[in-house]
Amino acid sequence: MPQRRTAQIAGVNVVGPLRAESGVGEASRAVVAALDAAGIPVLPVHPPDVSPSRQQVPFRTVTPAEAGFPITVLCLTSLETPGFAGAVGPGFFRGRHTIGLWWWEVEEFPVVMHGGFGWVDEVWAGSDHIAAAITAAAEPHGVPTTRVRIPVRRAAPATRTRADLGLPDGFVFLCVFGYYSSVVRKNPLGAIEAFTRAFAPGEGPSLVIKCIDHEAHPGEHAALLAAAERHPDVHVQAGYADRDEMDALVQRSDAIVSLHRAEGFGFTPAEAMAQGRPVIATRYSGNLEYMTDENSLLIDAPLVPIGPDGGPYPAGARWADPDLDAAAAAMRSLVADPGLGRRLGDRARTDLARRHSPEACGATMRAALEPRADHHRWTRARLAARRLARGRS
């Protein structure tokens, strides 16, 4: 049987916050890695405006004026897309196929987010959860939604010790979140409450809460500190850490906890699983893209109305309310049975390597791009690629 001929894809401009220390920044870098692995020429493009997250991930980029490939993937939110379009002008989109790789966390994609549809020809969704929300909103705009898989970075072995990282002795649970990602959605207070139900003070295990951007959210951070102060074995580490330090925090912890109410994907637990760490997480939303009962401890959660305090999410939409008693039981089971954590971590590492490697995910992106293949020569793109290769940033 003759093999199907692979279409030649001229190249892709990937626009996103490629230096940002955030989930969207990690997603942007993951798209570049996947396209590279698929053998597709890529130009990483830095947008004129950046998110409020810290921008210290080293990454070489070109300007929008140098983005000369015929296909563009915008790794920006739908809400940010019209602003980007206004900054670069309509000429950036003319004669190109533009794809929005958008993230969203809850079932309803609100009207305030719909302005992005006017600037894209297609939307890529990195999980079934996102695809369901966006597809329902995109159909009236005539914009198709395509499912792709997103690679998960596997970090190098850590060299920093627990002492270097300020971690306590004993069994350490780690919960990581950023305030710009919505403290209500990330639900670190739920992680603190579950830990408090699981262990008495001084019993041995500890919970470490790692958070960023607390300075911009003083009221919410004060509430977090007050909750943590009620248990002496709950420790809050506030402030940015470099990538090596964050990787070491994950590797030197014994388990990761994500009792989120909703996730578009969840890069921190995914990266932890790729490194063989056991994860306790809510059985809901985008994390089910890579979590199963065989590779993680999933916590059942009824869906409840978001309500008025869940902004920026629609109050009438739904998200999860994880069972904190079940989460506490899961914590106790990992402490009581070290073999359970090893088995879950080994399976998680294998599953993530198989389904969420750059090669596996790049194949899904190539399949999505092949119908858009363009055989023209794009001189500007080649010039920009050569400059990028010489280290221009």
C-alpha cells in the first residue's frame, strides 16, 4: 500500500509571551518545541505588549515585522488578541492563515471573549475541556476548532537540596499557583483545609504553598497567610523562582496537590508527573487530558455554580467543588504507603513521555497544519530565521 505523501509546510510564526513565567508562557514555548520536533520551520515572535507576569525566561525571538511565514499561531488569550491586532495592524494578518491557540478554564466561553474570533481563521484547543467550551462559542462566528496535544517539559535532574530550597524535613506536599491565574480557581485554601483534616500539628508531613504575584493581590495573600498560620506545618513561599529552582522544588517534594476548581490544562501537575512525582488533583477539566486513576489520585468533585466571587469567570457557569475529606484521605494514603507514590509516579512518567512528548504532540500539530501547507518561498521569514540562528533577540 503506497504511503501518504507528507505535505511540505513552509513555516509557522508562533506569537506569544515566550519569556513569561506563567502558564501561557509555558504553553507558547511548548508549541515551539512541538513544531520543532515535527520538523516544521518556526519563528518565535514576541508581541509588542507583555503580560504582568515576570519576563525572565531566556528565549530568542523576532519582532512581528520579521514574522514572514504564511501561517501564524497566536498563543495569546482570546481577550488579548484584538489588542495585539491593533498593535501590529491588519497587514500582519493579510494573506496568512491565523490560528488562535486559546486557553480557558470553565465550561462557558463568555461573550466578552468573543472579540478574538474576528482575527483568527481557526482555533486550536489543547484539551477536550477547552475544545467543548470554545466550539460552542465559535460556531456562530464560522471559526472551526481543532484539537491538538500540548507537550509537557521534562526537567533535568535537580542539583539543589531541600536545605537550598528551604523545604522542611519529612513528607512534603507541594501546591503551586499564581495570583493572576485566580486564587479562587486554583483553590490553595482547599489544599490547606484538606491537609489540616489529614494531619495533626507535628505529625510529620508538611504542606508548602509556592505562590507568585502576591504583591499585586495583598488582600487575597493576607487571607492565604491567615489560613496557613492555623497549622504550624503549612509553609508559604511567596515570590518568583528561576526555572531550575522551580524544577528542584517539584523534584524534592514528595507529592503535588492541585485541588483546583477548573483548569485549561495544568502545567505544574503535568510537569511534576513527567518527572515521576505523584499528584493529587481534582477529577475535573483539562488535567484529565493526562491524568487517570492509574497515574494519579483523582478527587471527586460535584459541579457547582461559580457565583459572584469567581471573577473573571461567569457567575452562572459551573466549576468543581473538590471533596476535601477525600483529598485528606489521599494525602494520608501517600504518607502511609511509600510504594503507592512510586507506582503512581512511575506510571505518570511513562504516560506523559508517551502522549505528551514534543514528538507525539508535534505530530498532532503537523496533521492540523498539513491542509494549510504552503509551498511558496517566504524571503522575509528566511532572513529572520537566519538572524535568530545567529543569536539576535
